[in-house]
Amino acid sequence: MNDYPWGSQAKRDSKDIVIPVKLFDNAGTVRWWLAEYDPKLKIGFGYVTGFFEDEWGDVSLEELEGLETVINFGNIGS
């Protein structure tokens, strides 16, 4: 993300923003498409899909690191 520091794409039209990083919840449908990142603040800017609404916005990498997902395989084959 060194080529895409925080604020580097702010003046671009949304269709022209470069998305160098994709993060995802391997147990769900949520995807974070990061366009910029500030390593000191651990905040990224990008597009998120899979919640109630898809939207552009800021995302805290510390919050993402703290997410816990639970996969329940108990009903497979029932």
C-alpha cells in the first residue's frame, strides 16, 4: 500500500480509484476493497460489500483484526 497512502486518491472519480487490496470474511459474504491506507493510524479507505448497503468509507484495521467468526459445521449433511 506504499503507492496508495491515505488521501492519495481523494480527488479521483469513484470509477477511477485503484483497489490494490481485497480483504474478506472467509465465513461470510463481506468484502473490503481498500484503496488507501495509513499504517500509523491503521485506517484504510475503500469500498465494502456484503453488509446492509455497499458503500465507500473508512475502515479500522484494528477493528477488523479483532473480528471473530464462527463456523458451525454441525448441520452439514443433516
